[in-house]
Amino acid sequence: MILADDSVLLREGLSRLLGDAGHDVVAAVGDARALLDEVERHRPDVAVVDVRMPPTHTDEGLRAALEIRERRPEVGLLVLSQYVEKTYAAALLAGSATGLGYLLKDRVSEVADFLDSLERVHAGGAVFDPEVVRRLLARTTRADPLSRLSGREAEVLEHLAQGFVNAAIAARLHVSLSTVEKHVNAIVDKLDLPRDPDYNRRVLAVLRYLGG
């Protein structure tokens, strides 16, 4: 595993936390160039990446994540940041959601939840903070396939993007499992999502059009 964050204290703290949890942190770096170099050197299972890093402290981390996704798609990526950088985040999330996550630092309230999210990304799953999804969806105000969805379908969609299975969504929304299944089918139909085994259609349902 590789950590990339410009905060020395956060890097050291996360390295120790992950080491105590049994993870092997092979490198901890403070800028995007070093991140790319270490990914090529170590070929890690997962990289935990901040959005804003030197030299400009704007979007270097996400641009590096996009490059890693293109060059080393087998590397899981967990974006851990205080910010939602919409343009590059949408570009990152619009592709395959396999082994991908985006969490906001100030909303990670339990260490166990963070470690669970990391394990899900490592296993090829998708983990997205609901606030990240909400802010990205706010971009799509023009004519957009997402506008076809009803209020309840949009709510189900947000839960899908967080990686919840249908039974968990039913419990959270206090509806029957069959109702959730009907909503999921309606969402897929309205968004005209491709049936491609290389993509997670449940996540594509909320992320496919974010770059539009």
C-alpha cells in the first residue's frame, strides 16, 4: 500500500494505524510526482491519495490518480480528502468503479469504518461518501439522463453508489426488497446503461454521466 498526503502528521499517523491493522505500507509520500514514481516502483494493491498536494495544492492528487488508473488499472484507489474536486473526480468516477473509493476526511468518524472501506477497495469494491455523491450530482443541472429519475429512484441511486446491496437499501429506506429491485430496474432502464461485464452497473448508474 502507498499513502500520498502532503501532511507529514497525517502520513505518519495513517502509516502507523494501517501497520497496526496488518497492512504493509511500502511508501508514504507528500507529492503527486513521488506518488507516481512509487506506484511504478512497488506496484501496490492500493494507493490512498489526497486531492491537493504540492506544488499548487489544487488537484495534483486526483490528476495523479487518473494517470495511475490509466497506467496501472489493477491498483485500487482510495481518495481521502477534505475536498471534492468536481472536474477530475467526475472523470475518475465515470470509468470503471472497480477498486475505487472517495471519502471525505472530516466525515470519517470511526477507524473501523475507514479500515472497512479500505478493505472493500482492496477487494475490488466501490466506496463513496454520500456527500461526495451529492456534490457531484449537483453538477448535472442541464438536460441529463439523471433528470429522468423520480425522487425515490434518485435516493436509491445514491445508496447504490455507496455500494449497498438491495437488502441494505430496503432496510435503510424502510421499503420492501421488491420495491428496491423495481427502482433499480427503472434506474437502469432510464439511464440506458450498457451491459458490460467489465463495469459495475450499480455504480455506473450514478456516476456514468457526471462528466457531462
